[in-house]
Amino acid sequence: MIDIYLCDDDAFARCRIQTILEKKILIEEYDMRIVCSTDSAGQLLRALGDRRQNIYILDVELKDGQWDGFLLGRELRKRDPGGILIYITSYGDLACRTFQYHLEAFDYIVKTPKQLEASIHRCLEALQNRLLLERTVPVQVYTIQTGTSLRHIPLDEILFFETAPRPHHVLLHTPDSRLDFLGSLNEIQASLGNRFFRSHRAYLVALDKIRKIDPKHGRLQVGGRECLLSRTAGRELRKLMDPIQ
Amino acid sequence: MSYADLPFWKQFLFTCEDHLLSHLILLLWLGALFDTPSKRQLLKKLPLLFLLAPVTAAVNWGAAGIIQNTPLMLLLYLLITLFFTLWSMWAWHRPFWHCLAAVCMAGMMESSLSVIFIHLLYACFPIVSPERIPPFMTMCLLWLTLPLSHFALSMFPRRLWQKERFCTYLEQAYDPRRTALLLAALATAFVALNHMQYGVQPAYLADYLLVVAVMAILMTALVFHLTLRDMDLKRLNLQKDMLLRQQLYEQTQEELQDELRAFRHDCRNLLTGLMEKQEDGTLSRSFQELETGFEKRLGEKIRAASQIGNLRIPQIRGLLLHKIAQMAEQHIPCHLEVLYPVDHADMDTWDLIRCLGILTDNATEAALETAQPWVEILLLQEGPVLTLRISNPWTGNEDPEYFWRAGWSTRGSGRGMGLFSYQKILKRYPGASSSTRWGGGIFTQELTITVPGGRS
């Protein structure tokens, strides 16, 4: 059972959303329930029990003392990193991208009377699909922090880590990104275990992503990118690979 | 024993050594004017340069039979300048005119200072003179002091162009070609001045050296002054433009206020008319009309204005207004989001503006290559942390891994240079980290600026 928390300071809209949600959950027999529906951020945070990976439906334009929609989302992300954030907004096409990027908001519900019901239905269906997918494939992630945002990168996508030209900076390479964060290769290596291999002082590569080994030139092809391979690491790597072959 | 009495091969070797030494000195000066993107890469390209010494020595040797004095000297000078320019284009990935300017500048330093050093050497060690050849080893040791003293002096321009090198300033120059050609003319004059040492009577040698020294100092100061002036001019122009945008922005603000006043007027009219309309069922329709009208007329404007209003650093507001206006001219829809007021960043404002400018220019350029261009700019300030996020659609034709290599470009040299400068600016800020994503046909550059040292 997944708990849903609802927070909107517009009582009328909140009631409508709640009714539509409950009806949809009942009809489709989703494994969800609304445990908290409130107009204040403080109340929601107090009501938050021990259970995690909940669904939070929050108003973008929430104003409650020091809290607004973004800060409440930030706080919930901190307390429940695996939770799902859904935002309620009055402007359909002006969806707030900042929420999406910085809080990894899952979806939006558009508040206007005409679109409300359809967007809640669409949102819940998408949510159900994702939950089904996650239940079958539990994903291991590596978490990096840039500024105040946390990024979770599935271990399967990571090609290699590389020390950046600037001290204390590390670059994480995936097939479609290159992320810069503060850290040290030694710490990362210790935390990730034997799935990753230190091929060089400046490189930590995913063993299963190695495509080609070229010890003669001290190079390593990892997922189409080139990494450096030190001599000692080359020997070690051959030992590692031999039993497989 | 004099130079002419030496065996043929020894004479050639001496000429070679002479050329090698002057090339080494030229390289030292070039290194001081350029910045090194990667020392290893540079070392790999170095051997080719040593091939030049025997080549120029051979040309010197071969051509000496046909032409002498000034034409020979000019021929060699031309050859060396051309070769060095091409080589530095290859080594530093810079456009031709930048390289030519830097090589000429380095050449001037080399030829003027060498004259002074050599004559100082003659004065201090009487055994070394153009007429007599001392034992080979002593000679080598003495000549070795030349590059060392040049190296010591080349620290001086490093200090002059402290923050960034001479070549970065060249990028800012209005007309790099004109600058390069003027520098080339000056360098030629210096080479001629260098050549004059052989005709100066000993009694006037001190005066001659004084003139050379003063000219060298004057020339360096002048070039430094000119690059600074060019930069200031450019900055001033940008500021002027930003001021203009600011005025335009204020104008839209006023328009918005007028519209709001009109809306308030409509609202009051409507409320007074409410009572009468209540009976005939047109009430809800009137409300709807009012709302949709308001949304259509003002919704997006108010939203955009409040986002721009959240940019509390005037220069950044100016720059973004400028860039958004540019995008509008090119029919690229731009979505700007500034959730919280942006009032400070742990970065020099001008550096931040350059970063922002480079990122938006790249985004615009890449977006233009796609069928449906758009650009999205998000700024988020959370306490001391400022995050910039700029996305655009892209064709996916280039491998993003090449973007960070120096000099990468798809057309011309502007784009790769931009990202290279961007990386160079960030090098000065340990708290800044820049990430890139390019999945799903969308290219995103993200820059996070935190207080250095704080891993918060």
C-alpha cells in the first residue's frame, strides 16, 4: 500500500482533487490510499509517518509561512528520497521546469476545471506504470550532490569516473551525460565495491562496460569512450578477465 | 681560429645550434603569451619544431650563395614566422591571425632582447666574440644562459596579462587581422633593427642597445595598453546595449501597469453590472470572458516579467534581456524561469556574464540547426548556491565528448573557443561545477556555483 499526501491551500480545489483521486483508485483498484489531506505544509510534515516512498501531491503556489511549494518539495526529498512528487498548477503549458529538474517532480496536475479530471487520470496511470516497472527491476543507484540537489544515477548507466582537471572535482560519464561533482576517486571506489575497476590513477571504470583493452598504448575503451590504463592495472585486469574467458 | 676556418660540417652545426637556440627562445615567449591547455599534448607536438632548425639552417646555408644581408634575413624571418604560426595553430588550436599576432609579438621580444643579451655576454666574457671561436663546451654553456635569461624575462608578460594570457585578449580584439598585421610590421622592423648590430660602430654600440631596449619596452607597453583598450571598448558596448534592453524592459513594465489599470477598470464595471446580469444567466459567461481575456493579454507577460524581475543582478538581467531579444529576432522561443530572486553568486559578475553568454550562444546556435528550435533557461538560487541550467534541442550529429577538447568546432572557430574559454573561467572557481547531458535529443548544460570548500 502506497500512502498519498495531499497539500493545497485552496480548499475547494483540494477537495475536488481528493474525490477524483479516491474514485480513480477505487475503480482501477490501485494499491494506494490518501492518508493526509491538508492546507498547511507544517501539518503534512508532522503527519509524515515512518513509511517512505510515498506519493506527495503539492500545490506549486502553496504559501504557508516559510514554506512554499518548492521548499516543501525540497524538504520532502530530503526526508523521503525515493518518494514521488506531483505538483498541482493552474497553468497547463507553463509547467514549472525548475520543479522538474531540481526536485525530480514526476508529473503535474492542471488545476483548471476543464482539465483537472483528465490530468489526474493520466498522472495516476503513468504513476502506476512506473511503480510496476520499479517493482520488477529494483535499481541500484549512485548518488551525487551538486549544490543542494541530489542526483541518483543508476549504476547500470555509469561508464566511468574520471578525475577532473580541477582539484577535488570528479567527472561521472554515462552514455548521454558528463556530470561534474566534488569527490575523490578513492572514496567512490571504496563505496562501489568490485563492480568498478581502477584502471588508472585518474580513472575508475565499470567492468561490464569495457569494450576493448589496449595495454600496449595504455588505453581502454569503455562504452565508446577512451580511458587510460596503467601498466599494473593492465596486468590486474588481465587476471580478472582470464577466468571468464 | 676564426669561424671561416672551421670545417664545413662544423660551420653547419654552429648555424644549426644558433637557429635551434633562437627557436627555443621564440617558443619560450610563445608559451608566455599563450596558455597551455595540456602540457602533455604540447610535448608531443614539440619534436616537429626541432626539425625546423636544420631546415632553416640549410636554407640559410643554401641561399647565402644567392642572396645576402637583408633579403636573406627577411626570407628566413618569413619562413620562421610562417612555420611557427602554423605550428601554434596546430598546438594551441587558435585561429591563424591570433597565432600570427602572438608569433610576431614573441619574435619582437626574441630579436630585441637577444641583441641586448648577446652584447652583454660579449662585454662580460671577452673570450666570446664574433671573431674568435672558444672551445665548444664553454660556448654551449654560455649560450645556454640566453634561453634562461629569456625565460626569466618572459615572466614579465605573464604578470602583465595576469588573469588571462595575451591570446585571450586577442579574442576580444576588434579586428584580429589588423592587430596581427600591425604586429607583423613591427616585428619586421625589429628584425631589421637586430640586423643593424653588425653595422654599428663600437663607439655607438651602447646607444644602439639603449634604443633597442627602449623600443622593446615601449612596444610591450603599447600592445598591453591596446589590448586593454579594446577590451574596455567591447565591455562598454555591451554595457550600452544592456542599458538599452533595460530601458525596453522598463517600458514593458509600464505597459503592463497600464494594462492592469485597464483590467481593474473592467473589473469594477463588471462588478457594478453583476446585479443586473444575475437574472439572465450571462453571469458565468462574463466571468469566463474576463478571465480568458486576462490570461491571453497578460498571463505570459506577467509571468515573464516576474521571472526577469527576480534577476536582481543588473548586469545579468541586462545580458539575459539582450540574449532573449536576440533569440526573438531569430524566432527562437525562449522559456526563462527564475523561481527565487537571484541576488548574488560566488563568482565575479563579469565572469558569470561571460559563462552565461557562452552557454546561451551555444544553445541558440545548436537550436537553430534543428527543425523546431527552442531554448530554456533556468536559474535557481538557494542560499549561497546558484544553479544555471540551459537546454536546447540538438541534432545529435556530433559526439559531445569532443566538446571539451580545445578548439573543437563545427563551423569556424567561434563555438569550440567558447566552451574552451568557459572551462578556463571555471578553473578559477573551485566551487563551480559544470555538467552536461545530451539524452533524448535535448542538450543541457548545467552550472552550479557554490561557496568553495563547502561540500554542503
